[in-house]
Amino acid sequence: MLDVRRETPLPAPHPDVIFGALNDGAVLFATATEVYFGLSDVGAKVWALLPPARRTVEDICDAISREYPDVPADTIRLDVEELLRDLLANGLVIAPAGRGEEIDEPRSATGSA
């Protein structure tokens, strides 16, 4: 499983995925598998923060938190982790070298599993 702690590298966009910006988000298209995947405005921002822009999940969460200071950090973290799991499951990102293909299940807002 891909561990999403602070020091763990992020998955990177798959080189065969095309990103298309929309007024209210974006769409991803995997040319090899013909998978279309819609992103909200925040999802598009997360995509833009994947490597090489940022290195860790925490880096992305910090950047999103600065843009949306009224959203609890735990909510942002859970949403980012869920999006990364969905991107991995659909083959839109590549897990970091030496890591598995999955991201750990989300932690509860209290930090316990």
C-alpha cells in the first residue's frame, strides 16, 4: 500500500494522461485505456500540485488549506487522499517507485483508524 504520511512521495501523473481545463474543474483522459475522469475545481488544483510541483501529500494539503482556510484540515486531507486513491485505481497516476498501487484507507478526523 502507498503510505500517505508526510515523508512519502506522491504518485505522479501518468505520461499518457491528457489534462483539459474547464470553467469549473477539469477532465482527464487516459489515452491507453480511454478512461475519462472529471475533476472539480479543487481536484484540478490537486492535479496541478502533483510532482514535480509538490513532493508529499502534506505539501498538497498545506497548499489547498491556504486557499480554503475555512475548511478543516482533516477534511482537506481526507478528500485529497480519496482523490489520490481514485486516480490510482483508474490508472491516471503512477505510484512512486518501490511503492504499492494503493493508498491507505483514510483516517478518521480524530486520527485513529
